[in-house]
Amino acid sequence: MAERTLFDLLDAAPADAVALRFEGSAITYGALRERALRIAGGLRRHDIGRGDVVGLWLPNVPDWLSIAFACARIGAGVMSLNMRYGAKEAGDFIRRARCKALVYLPAYRGKDYEALMGTVAPHSLATLALAVPLLQAPEPAPSDIAGALVHPWPRLARVDLDDLADVEPDAVAGSQPGDACIILSSSGTTSQPKLIVHGQGRVARHAGDVAAALSMLGGDARLLLAIPLCGAFGYTVAMTALAAQAPLTLVENFEPAETARLLVADGITHMFGTNDMLDKVLDAGGPEWKPPVLRMYGHANFTPGLTALPQRAQQRGIAMRGCYGLSETLALFASQPAEAPLARREQSGGVPLAPAARVRVRSLETHECLPPGESGELELLTPDVMLGYLDDAAATAAAFTDDGYLRTGDLAYLNGDGGFTHLSRIGDVLRIGGYLVNPLEIEEVVLSASGAAACQVVAVEAHGSARPVAFVMGGSGYTHAEAAVLAACKAQLAVFKVPIRVFRVDAFPVTPSPNGEKVRKNELRAMAQQMLAAEETARC
């Protein structure tokens, strides 16, 4: 079967079938295709074409997808920008991707993006030739920054999106399956974020494989997306829905009560998100709430301590199935089998969804491939892997083994049936007492014993060896009782896993990511060392 371009996903669907539902309105495949073709025509008129990059700085709105498909039509790539980015981050990504155009909202949820862009260093915008605001309301006046009238676009062509699209639909396909279509950024918790480039043919094939493997084909599947389109997770879910020709209910911002309503009202069969999102939906829905046709909730276990959630969800008829993916492979690389017992389905990981994909686990010490049940670094082989890291051939080469497997940097073990269970990032694993310890094991005990809202555990050098230190953030009515928490840990954990201290903090150091904030563990380790050193000094 010949490789498809991304635009082929729209061309293959019936024009009158519903592609998107958004805020009570339905958008057909025909309307989505027409909008994308007109935007493509407008981009061509401004000399944007194959090989160029368009920065896309929008929340979850239908035009995010219209623009992405317009770029795919003409062979341009999209640099996906998170709405949480500040001036430095946005400017850096625009510069590194050499964006020729930027589509953005002038203002959103109280944040003035015109003002923000006015503070970006001019050299970061040097490649921009076109600014395209999406005007959902009267355009704000240029902002007065530091007492001076500043506008970020003094030398650029500027046209709002509706005017850009007010042209004849693009008539000539200008892309190939090998063209870049999306550039995603890594979280960059310890170094400069990498820019991860994916190609049209691989994205289209991956979307089709996921749709087939998760039983979305046949006409009765309906998906809900409440995670950001700008990240690998949200982008993959959206492309999978379109490949399945299944209506996608698009949620601009996750609101638990509204999500609970839509799961029932729109007859949703598949939803994907983090484990804490489902926990909040169950709370918002109330004790009698139950989605009538939801076949699966594909989840990523981002929040420790929700040990009762899978059983609670099952009692409402919701089948949780752990999933796994990373930006280099797109999300939904794997999912736990539908027929597996809950004890397995609640874990991250699963069986690869692409028929040609393979997994193996390699020892961190000997680098030998390990049998099922033994933990090591997860390595993946898939035809739908990234094209590479933008402008970083050395990092791209280092990410792969000599025989083409991607080194994930994740700790996992094989299940013996072609699947695996994901444990944690290798950088987060604690090396204590001669053992590799998953911090989640300690965090869940601390959370249960303390009643804190969140917990993070790191390992530090103390008393001549590596020892765990816990940090907690207290919620409403929280009382910090360190001695009681340590006593609970001693009763439930091996002695070398018991934290030497449980510190309370107001907030964890974090980095924004499309699926939420990621904790900077290196900064937590430094904080732990400093706090322990201060206590030691005070005792002397």
C-alpha cells in the first residue's frame, strides 16, 4: 500500500460526515477540507510553500486543524507552540524552526499575546514574513510596554486568518509523504529542548494503525479530545479520529463537569487523557454518573497516588487501558490489551499498536537484552518514528541503536506476550541500597499516609550513601505530620526505601508541557541537598 500524505485523511472521508464537534456546532469533513484548501491558497499567495515552517500558536479550536492540514497540503511543516509559553520560549522555537509565518491569538484567557510578542528579541523573529492573527473578538490595540508604543510586526505582512482564507481553494497538491508536517518540542527539563520532526506519511500510517488496533473503524466510534492539540498526545488522538472517519468532540479547555456531560451527550466511545483527568470527571459527574457507551479510557499515569481510581472507574463501566508513547514515536505507540485483567490495564505500557512495531528491554549495567520480567531501558522499533531532531544529526544518530531501535530513556520490563510495562524515566529512577527503585512506589505511600495533594521523591547523597528524600505539597486543610508519614513508610516499605526526610513545599519547580507541568527533578535534588546541609549546619 502506497504511503499517504496527511491531506489524504480528509480526501478519503465522505464530505457530509461529521469530522468535528465544537461548542455545540458540527463541522463536516467537506467543510474542514474546504477551509483547509482556502487557507492553503492564502498561504501560497504569501509565498509560503513546500519546506517552509508555519508557527501555530492556538488553543484547541477547529482552525488549529484547518491550518495544520492547509500546511500539509502545500508541503509546509507546523511548529507547534504551547499556549503557556512565555516570550523567551516562543521566540526561541520560532527562531530555531525558522518559521516563515505565525498564526496566533492576539489575546487569550487574560493573556496579551501581542504584548508578549513585542518583548521577543528581534533576532528570534528574523525569519518571519507573515503574521496571521485569529480574530475571535475585536483586535486589541498594540500594547504600551514600558511607556513606549510597541508592535511586534512593524516589518511583516499582516492579515487575519479569515482574510487569508478569502481566496479560491488550493487546486494543486504540493506535498509528498516524506515531507515534514509537525515539529514538536521536548520538555527540556535539564537542557535545551529538542525539536522533533515527524513526516506526513508516517503520521498518516500511525493514525490508521491506531484506529484499527483500538476498534475505531466501522462507523460508530466517537472520540473526545480534552488535551492540547499542540502536544504529541493530543495531536495523535486528533489524527487518529480523522483517520477513522470518527466524529471528534474537541474541548478547548478541560472542565471536568462539562467533559462528563459531553461523554454522555455526544455518545463518546473513546477518550484519552491523564489518570487525574478521569478522577476529576468521576468526581464532577456524581455518584450515579455513568457514560453509556464509553469503550475505553486510554490513560497516561501522570499523577501518583490514584491507586483506587481503576477500580472506581470499572464500577462505573469505564475500562481504563494504560497507554504509552513519546514525542519521538507520537503518542499511542502501545496500549494494554482490552482483555487483560485490571491489574495490568491500569499500568502504563501495553502491546505495540502498529503491526510492524517491536519492543525490547536492555540492561542498564551490561547492555544485554533482558528476558520478560527484568527491568531495563525500553527500546522501540517502529516504521512511524520521527524523521529526526531538527538540525541535530548527532543527537538523532545517538537516539538510535545500530539496528534501528529507538532508545527511549524509559525503564520498563517485557510481559512475555509482545507487550511491556512502563515504570518511569530512567533519570527519575532512584539507585538506593544497590537496587533500582521506582520513586512512584514511595510517593504513593507518602501520599496515602500524609493526605498531601502531591508528592515527589528524589535520591541524594546523605550519610555516605544515596537516600530518598520526599517533598509534599499540602492541599486544603493539610497538616504536615512528618513523623507519622515516616512511621507509615517504615511499616510498608523496605528500610532503604524509607525517606530520610519529608519536606513540605509550596510548589515544585516545573516546566510547562502540552499535557501539564513536568517537575524538574534536578532542581528538587539540589533543593534537598541544600535543606539537609542547612539542617546539619544548624546542629553544629
